[in-house]
Amino acid sequence: MACVRDAWRSSVSWSALAAATEPEPLPTTLDEAAEKATSAASWVEENWSTWLNTGLRILLILVVALLLRMAVRRALTKLIERMNRSAQAVEGTALGGLLVNTERRRQRSEAIGSVLRSVASFLILGTAGLMILGAFKIDLAPLLASAGVAGVAIGFGARNLVTDFLSGVFMILEDQYGVGDSVDAGVASGEVVEVGLRVTKLRGVDGEIWYVRNGEIKRIGNLSQGWATAGVDVTVRPTEDLEQLRSVISEAADSMAKEEPWNERLWGPVEILGLNEVLLDSMTFRVSAKTMPGQALGVERELRWRIKRGLDEAGIRIVGGLPAPAEEQAADPTAGMAAPSAFASATSPQSAAATPLPKPDLNK
């Protein structure tokens, strides 16, 4: 233990002695400082032109990118405004309400403009960023290769998301449906509440909200575009007068077409298409009318009401439907009783044969 302590003390003393005897650094002379300053100035003089060229190139890239982005966004905005003005011009014509909905056209154009502006900004600024990196002498090959591999991986992993997004873009561009339309999307049906680039919201007939991914919509049936058809079938006895039937139905349809709000919901005269079916006990008339989109059911109900009232006033009875079930005959109370058995009588041959023989008396 003492040996270890002596060795440690000797090492400490030698370290202190070496530090005390180490020569101090000499101060920098004026000549050396002047030489260093000259070297720095020459290095700056050699490279300042490169820095200036790089800075001017980067500034030029930024200015051109910002100006191009501004020009593209302004052109898209003017295009959207022109689309809205054309929609407002057509709205006042006779076919305006049939073909164009100004508010829906405006929402659609705004959505398209937002998507196009975002895509244009991404492309222009992304290209400008790559050009700035190239101005700094950065090798873009590894970066582009990594971005390509990452893009392929993300594309495979998020292919459903990409499919939904692309389907939503084309649905908006093609104006397949809009907010307020009644549609049948296959997987769900109802009124469109919101149209997004990924998901479409539908409100069903019971008030439920359906979230339908745009990529899952394989076919779409829009019940609110153009016009709808209201169809009513009138079934009467085959012995009724056909001309009287036509007259009663025409009178009911004409009176309906002259009253509000049915004169606005009917977009054409009510047509009696004729006999649709003739049977031994009935014949069916088909009545049809072109109506405002989404109003076909209401027109059908009102048309049935007026036709039924007109037929009742004319003494014409409507027939059809399932026949009344026949009355069941009273059940026979003896149907569930079993047939009488031969063994019930003690004197019957069957009972005598089944009676065991008496045992003989062995004592006799």
C-alpha cells in the first residue's frame, strides 16, 4: 500500500514539473498577422465572383418562380370567374333552371380552382427548390433516387388513398353530382351533404350519414339532374267505358297542372299513355308526367289523389290487389279422435284371445 502511494506522489510531482518547464506560446507578430490577412483577402478575392454568381442565380430562380406562380394563379382565377359569369348568363334563359345551378356551379368551380392552384404551386416551387440545390453544387441524383423509392413505397402503401383522391378529382371535374343531389351510389343512397376529394357524405332516408370513399363508387345514379318522371297506374274493371276513363283522368290532370305549386313542379303535360295491361278481371291505365328533379314522388301522390277523387265522382270503381282470403271451414270435432279399438270390449274375440289362460289346479 505504501509503495502505491509513493508511486502516485512521484507521478504527480513529475507532471507538475513538466508543466512548469513547458515554454509559453510566443505572441503573434505583425508580420504573421499581415500574412494571414493577405491570405484571407486573396481567398475572398478568388471566390467572390463564384458567390456572386450563385447568389444572383438563386435570386433569379426565386423571382421567376414567384412571378410564374402568381401568373398561373391569376390565370386560374380569371378562368373560374369566366365560368361563373357564363353560368349566371344561362340562368335567366328558359333552360337555365334545367341545366345550370349557379350556386352549385360556383362551388364546383371553386373546388376545381383550389385543386389546380395547389398543384401548380407544388410543381413550380418544387422545381425551383431543386434548381436552387443544383446551384449549390449539390448532387441531386441520390436525392431524386431516394425520392423515387419513397414515392413508390408510399404509392403501394397508400394506393387506396391515391385512388380515392383521383376519383374525387374526376367526379368534381365531370360534375357527376353536387351538394343537395339525390344519388344512388350502389353502396349507399341518399342526399349529398358534402363532396370531398376523398370521401362523399350522404344522408339516407332515415337521417343516417353515410361516408362513402370515392374510390369505392363504381357507378352513380343522379336523381336530381335534368328532369324526373312521375308514373301512376290506374286499375279498373274491364267493363268500364274507355273514353269516360280518359276524360276523367285528363280533367284531373288539367286541374292539377293549373294550381300551385304543381304548375311549377310539372315540366310538361300529363300524358295518358294508354292501356298497359288487360286481364279477365281488370285493366290498367298508365299515366306519366315530366317533373322537376326530386319532385316525382310528391307529384305521383297528388296525381293519385285527384284521379281517385275523379273516379269516385264518376262512379268508377278501382280494382286490383290480392284477393281476399277464403273463410276456413269449421273443423270436425271428431277428426282428432282415434278409431275405436276391438280390445275395448271384454267379450270380443280379440279380448278373449289376449286374456291369459288360468293356471291348472295340481291338487285335483
